[in-house]
Amino acid sequence: MKHMGTMLMREGPFEEIVMGNTALVRAMIEAGTRVVTSYPGSPTPEIATAIRSIPRGDRPFYFEFSTNEKVATEVAFGAAINGHLSTVFFKSVGLNVASDTFVQLSYMNILGGMVVVLGDDPGANSSQNEQDNRHFAHMSYTPVLEPSNPLEVYLFYKEAASLARRYHMPIILRLTTHVCHAKEKVAFSAFTPLQPDDTPRFNVVGGPQIPLTEEALGKKREALRKLEEVGRTANESNLNQLVDNRNRRRGIITMGLPYLSLMDVLEKVSEKPDILKLGFVHPVPRKIVEAFVKSHDEVKILEELDDILEKDVKSLAYDAGLKTRILGKTDPETWIGEYTADKVQDVLNDTWPDMLGARHPAAVLPEVVLARPPQMCPGCGHRSAFHAIKKALSGQDITVADIGCHTLGYLPPYEMGQVMMCMGASPGIGSGLSLFNTSRKVVVFMGDSTFFHAGLPGILNAVFNQHPITLILMENGTTAMTGHQDHAAVGENFNGPTDKVPVRKVLEGLGVKHIYEVDTYQQSRLTERVETAVNNPEFSVVIARHPCMLKFTREARRKPGYQAKQVHIDQKLCNQTHTCVAAFGCPTFTRHTDGKVTINPDLCIGDGSCLQTCPTRAIEKPG
Ligand SMILES: Cc1ncc(C[n+]2csc(CCOP(=O)(O)OP(=O)(O)O)c2C)c(N)n1
């Protein structure tokens, strides 16, 4: 880690094998970015990991994890209108949360320039949907640059920063999961640390930035003008590349990961189509695209997710009166999933069946590799919570999940969480479910990071509108799902210690009258508290607390004298009821074909939360 930080701050040029997310941080340093903000979400958290690897005193920019993506965008915007180049990054659905602020950015005169780095997630590898944020770019008149590998992440960020500065506007750098996580050798340039200029530059010259009524229309005009200027720049940019295979019959317009997959697929093809790889994907470089379309009989648009480029190219070709056949998306499957080489091969076979020759069989995993469902870690406090809460509820009760590690409670053996949408949605959904529903209790779950991120309005609404639901706040002291980032109740932020914002006091401040607090390892107590809470006719909250044990054990392991502990099974006492495996479900327990249960020493952390689950007390304390 320290090595990474030293490498990123090197002043001379160097080459290194890095992830897209790491290359981005070097680009920020070289570009002179002063303020960077974020809220964690895959595929972007490793950007913060790379930033953290630079010792705080050496970091050439300020970084913070804000409480959510909207606030992160506002902090970056505020810094940028004070003249500092800023960047905000977050995952695909983060833009939904940030959108109320984000859609205004292009209307504003952003003095220092602002780069919005989006981690889109084709394939929904770690997201609840597969949204294509190019739609937001169109809607908000914001240009988009899209790299396809770590080298391009580095180069494209620097270009985005330069455009943002030149035109005082937001520029989107659209990454996707593959691009963030791919690794390759990148040649970085030298960078000269500049003496930072901290003169406050925010002023109201040129009019206050208040987009209201007439003002809003003028600002929209200005946004459209800047977009057009960037479009002209796009036509001259070497971020767009032409691969001339001297094939005037067939051409392909593509970008990002589909381009890399295409190059793989075409390796053994004799009649290769010409390829136009776009770096500027919004606005499309009209002159270049028009010339490419015009010079081919057929042009295939190869793009992941939605048909956005296809629509752009078709409308442009129509306006220019071109006769070229433009081939876009066909069946719904072409809208779904990552454009890996297998996928691109299938898409091209459907487009031009004669081009690829024999279809290569898609890579099939051997049957011995079993699918592994996601699961909670050994010792996870959420497991103890679900085990205990299940005992307090009847099969008729309704449970609403939220987003985080605790979402996994929907899986067997707990099966708690029958509906889920997005961060912080559970109290609102639960409130709706409770209407005209007197016979079934509604219990909703939420994590502590989500509580601060988007949970508060739904909770306040339940108080204000008197919805008789129970919220179980799964407080594990971290943002576990995305890699243990701090949040307001932790007592630490990215840059050092802070005051803890106590969850209970926040709840009291919101007007919640019935609050119960339990450590989730005290399972019978938790069962009892949940029974009381759900029988309360008013809105109630159970704070089900236990530190994230993955984080806890990782930290404990680093301490001198740490000794790993494990529980044991007294085989004489075990009568093979299998509660530990079938109802508690800790992955540490292995049930053998003869019914015997043993402990997997590679997994057990010796937390002992399982002891109370065994009806014959066969699980022994870690020794
Ligand atoms: C709008 C949005 N931003 C970020 C994410 C990524 N993400 C998934 S769960 C989660 C928070 C998890 O923390 P917490 O609520 O404390 O639950 P835990 O994982 O600790 O159980 C985040 C940030 C997301 N899904 N949606």
C-alpha cells in the first residue's frame, strides 16, 4: 500500500502495472485536481484505496467520503466554483441520488472545472440494476468521455480535466466495471508539484448563479453552446481512433469494453471490418462519424447496454441523407450484460453470420466448479440478528430489505427480506405496505451507513405520518458491503478522528419514541425486543448492534500477540440436529455425509456467536 502511494507521487515518468482505478488517481495528481469527493460503491471504491495509500500530508488534493452522492457532488461543485478543479466519483446508481444536483451542473459557470467519474456496471455485478448513465448525460447536456482500459482512463481523465477547465463545465468520465478493475502496464508522465494557489476565487462577477425563471433559460442556452463547442473539439480529438482494415463494405462503431472484446474476436478473422472507436461518446464527433458511415455499405453499432449511440448515429445519418445500412440492437439480450468476447462474438454472428466463420464455443466452466451463493462472513453480527429476529416473527409478517451486507438475510435459512429496491427505501416501502394491512406486521431492515445516506427521510416520514412499522437498524459501525468505509457514527472520517454522531440521538431527534438497543450476539434478548417492538402500535426502531467482524478481526490480526481462536464441537454431545448448519447457517460448520458436523479451521474466527444456537450445547467455547 505504502509502495502504491510512493509510486503515485513519483515526480519523474514511470511505468507500472495498475488497475484503471489506480491510473485515475495518478491522472488526478498530474492534472492538478484540488478536491475529490465520493460515496462508496462498486466498481469505484479502489479509487479511494489508491488515494489512501498516499500519506495524508503528501496528498496533493483534499479527499472526503461524503454522506451520500448528492452531497459529494455539491461539495465538489462548491470547490469548483471557488476556482479549484474538482472531481466526484461514485457508482452507477449513485447518480440517481446525486441527480437533483447533477442535472444543474451544466447550467452553472464552474470556474475551476469539474470531472464527474461514473462507475457504470454492465452485468449488474454489484448493483441492483444495469443503468446506462449516458441517458443522464443527454438529459443534462454533459459531455462524456469513455475509456476502454487503464491507459485510457489516465489519458481521458486528463483530457476531461482540461475541457472542464477550459469551458468551466462538468465533464463525465464514464468507466465501467471491467475498465475500473482491468490491469495493464501504463506509462505515466512526469509531474511537477505546483505551489497550490489558495486565493478564494468565488465571486458573483457575471451574475449570481441562481437559475430561476428567465435566468434558467439563459443558462440552458449557455449549456447547449458549450456542449456544441465540445462537440467541435471531439471532431479533432485523438481520443477517437480509426482502425482502417481497408474494408469499405463493413464498418463497426464502438467504444469502451466492447472495443477490447471486438479486437479479441477479430484476431483470427480474415476479412476484418473497419473500426471507429469513439473516445468522445457524447456529443458524438459528427464529422468523423458521418464520414465513417458514408464510406461503408453497412455499419454495425456495437455498444453495451442501451441503444444510445445507435440512435445518435441513425439520426445523424438521416439528417445527412446517407444510404448506408446501420445495424443496431436486435433482440432484448443485446441490451443486457457485459460485452465480453463471447457476447460480442454472438452479437456479430447475428449481424453478419458469414464473417466470423465457425462459432467458437463459449467458455463453459467445468461442472466441478459449484456456484457459490453470496453469504455473510463467519461471526457476522447480521447472522445472529436474523437468527434471533426470525424467532420473533410469524410466517405471515412482511419483511423489507435494504441495501448492504444485511440484504443477504433474504437468503435461506433466514429468508427475511421479501422486497428490496435501493438504498434507504425500506421505511418508505414498509410504510406503504402497512396501509390497509392490519393483520400482518411490517418489519424493515437498514444498515447504519444507509441510515445517514438516504434513510433519514423515510424514517421521518414514518414518524410524521404515523406508520406502525418496525425498523431494525443493523448497526455494525461501518459501510461493510463496499469495503469498510467510515460513516458519520464511526468517530473517524477519511482524514482523521471526528465526533461520533450517535444513531440513537438522531432517531430521537427525528421524533422516534420507541427505541430498543441490543447487541445482536445476545440472541434471546434481541428476539424479545423485536417481539415487543412489532407489537407496539406505533413506529418503533430496534438498533441491532454488533461490530462488523470482518473488520474487527482484520484489525485484531494486525495487533502484536494476536492468536487465532476457534470453537470446537464435542462430538459426544452433538446429536446431529444440525441447527448450527440448517438454521444458524455459519459457513464454518461442515456437515459430512454421515451427519457428523465439524468446524472448518480456515473459516472459524472463534467469535462464539454460535454457542447459544446448539440445543445440546455441543459447541464449545474457543480455547
Ligand atoms: C445509491 C447507492 N450508492 C452506493 C451503493 C453501494 N452500496 C451498497 S450497500 C452500501 C452501504 C452498506 O452499508 P450499510 O448500510 O452500513 O450496510 P452494511 O453493508 O454495513 O451491512 C453501499 C454504499 C448503492 N447500492 N447505491
